[in-house]
Amino acid sequence: MFPIEPTGRAWRPPVSRRRRGLRLSLSALSLAVLAGCATFSGNGGMDEVAALTQARTGQTPQAHGTDTVPEAVQARVQALLAQPLGADQAVELALIQQPGLQARFDELAQAEAERVRAGRLPNPVLSLGRLAGGGALEVDRALTVDLLGWLAWPVRDGVAERQWRSAQWQAAVAAVGQGLAARQAWVDAVAVQQQLALQDRLQAVADTAAELVQAMARAGNVPALTQLREQAFQTETRLQGAQARQAALAARERLVRALGLDADAPRLSLPEHLPALPNQPRSLSEAEQAAIDQRLDVQMARLAAEATAQDLGLSRATSWVNVLEAGVQDKHARGEPTQRGAELTLELPLFDFGSTRRADAEARYRQALHRTAQVALEARSEVREAYAAYRSAYDAAQVHSRELLPLRQKIADEMLLRYNGMLIGTSELLDDARSRTAAASAALAAQRAFWQADARLQAALAGVPTRAADAADLAASLLSDAPATAAAGH
């Protein structure tokens, strides 16, 4: 209680002292407000996404940020399409313009907005009331602040930051998955186009053989059965050619979708051949080390476990108090002095002492640890399986390219010598041409299988499926549950 002066008036501090106290209070309030104002990053969090993706695909994604494609991206797309598109260029094209991937980057921008919102202090609540009647007027005013929200803000801000990191990892998973899907679609499109060229060669052989046998049949030099067999082979080859053209069209359209092409699709051109096999395959130890360093799913599981641990600490801190609010209020009635005071709202833990929240948080933390162990177990197994398929495909492709095809070429040279020496006829020479075409087709299939296995091994090393949709589901399953609990209400 303030001392009473002899005049009967209550003593008040000097005006200068009151002003000084008011300035200090306003300064403290300003610092608190500034501390609670989270801000947006300069590029929507794409730096981390770009670094994670570039380390695993060799290419850097780019978010458009607006409804229109940036001019620089358009210029790069035109430059890439001006020449036959390679595998690395296909990955780059998908990462800078594929619409589905851009939608994932838009989700990242939404997640950043949520991070900024969660990183700011709770707003104070101002309530006003007015009652009038019978010549009386009563006005109530109250300003309430969520003290528990303010006290727990640093912890919640850290949780919100981890959620934001999770969103970045999800975007990186989608980008890496889209890049690997584009690479695999490129392998299929080039291989099927190359197979179509072989089929055209086989068709030429079949047409030549049919014409030759028909001429010989007219001269009476071959039986009718031989002529019928050549005609059947020619017809079957024509049907196989139609199927090969349809397969080439379907593979090209799958590549167009993976690259995100629309109006520019007719300009897409591909190399005539798949790349040659590498001189040496990857070693298993190299693959396992790359998996340890690069597997996104393992690192995301660790991130989820850390976020859940933070959630456990927050639940322990707030489980005893559900609601804690403080505020100031005043009451004014006409003809009466204004009444001022303060209020404190506290929910008493009479029936729920917070044990349910603590038990839930601890169970979630154990779940995150077990999930991390499961992801690591599956990662090692997937890498071993993918490497075994990769090495088997490499060995098979090497046998075709280094042994079978050279042998077929030697046989063709011998057959030509025999034909020039009039030791064999034209039909034998055409049969050998068909055999060489079949051997080239088998070698192409082995080469295609190797590059597909290589793409699957890269996906296993990165820890993402080769389909972007599956990659998004993986990220959601690993990251959605654990961090979200930390943002739950108190």
C-alpha cells in the first residue's frame, strides 16, 4: 500500500521515475516481440534441397517460385533440347521444370510459412465488454497473455525448426526420386529406339530373303515349302516391327512425362545408342560406403528420432500444467471510479496429471528408435540386393559385348568367304545375317538391363524409390508422425 501524505492524497513516484519505468517496460516488451518474430528465408529453403540433390544426382534442382517459368529456365530447356539429350541432361531437365516436382517445392514454401508462424510468440488477447441500462454504463477491458506459450516458446521454436528441416528433406527425396526416374526412363527410351533400328535391319533381311526365294521359286530352284517359310518369317518380322514402334512410342512418352515436357516434346531427340559399359564396375565396399554416406531414408529416420526426443522433453516440461494464462483487466462503471486488477487462469490437474502425455511421448520415441533401426536394416539389405543385380547385369553385358558379338562377327566373315568361294548359297548367308541381328538384339537387351540395374543401384544408394510418387510416400511415412507431436497443444 502506498504511504499517505499529510494532505490525505496517496504518494506517487516522481514523474521522471515513472517515465523511466515505462520506457524499460516498453523496451523489454519490444525485445520479447522481436525475439519472437521468425522470418522467411531468402529462397524458400531450396539451398539445402539443392545440396542434398546435387550430391546424389549430380544435378541441381530449381524452384520457379511463381506461376510462370523463369526466363533462365526456359533458355536452359531450349539449349538442352537443341541436341540429342544425354542421361545427365535428362536428369537436369526433370529437376528444373517437371511440374509435379515443382508442386513439391511449393509444398516446401507452405511448410516454411508454417515454420515462421510456429516460431512467433503467441498473440495477446484483448477482450472488451459493455453493459448499459437503467442509466448505468459498465465497461470491462482485459488483456490476456498465454504465459505458458511464452515460456515454452524457445522449445517450440526448436521443434518448428526441425519440422522445417524435415520438409526440406522430403523435398530432397522427391527431387532425387524424380531425377532417378528420369534417368531410368531415358535408358528405356534410348534402348527401345535402338531396338527398333535393329528390327528395321531384320525387316530388310527378311524382305531380301523373301524376294530372293520368290525369284528362285519361279525358276524352280527351291521347293514351295522354303518359299512359304520365308513368307511367314517376313510377315512375323513385320508384326514385330509394329510392336517395336509402339514400344518406342510408349517409352518416349514416359520419358516426356518424367521430363515435364509439353509443347517442346516434338523437339526431343535421343542418341542412337546407349552408353558403353564402364571399364570397371563398382565394388561392393564402395557401394556400402556410399549408402552409409548418402541414404536419405536413414538420415531422415535419425532426424525423426531427434525430433521425437525433443518432443519428449517438451511433454515432460508441460505435462503438469495444461493452461497457464495471465492478464490485466479493468472495470469502469458510470459515476464510479475505475477498478483495475490482474487475473491468472490455471487448469488444476485433478484428474489428469499429464501421465498420458508423457507415456505417449515415450512410446513415440521408442517407436522412432525402432523405426530407425528397421530403416538401417532394410537399407543394408537393399544395397546388397541391388548391387548383386547390378554386378550380374554387368557380367552378362560384358559376355555379350566382349565375347558373343566378336564371335558372331568372325562367323559372319567366314560365311562371307565361303559365299565368295561359292561354297555356300545366298540362303545360308541370309540365315547368318538373321543370327547376327538376333545376337545384336540380345546384346542390346543385356546392355539395357545393366543400365536399368545401375539406376536401381543409384536409387538404393540414395535411399529413395525410382518413382517420385513412391519417394514422396517414403518421406511422409518417415517424417510426418514424430515431429508433428511436438507441435501439439499443451
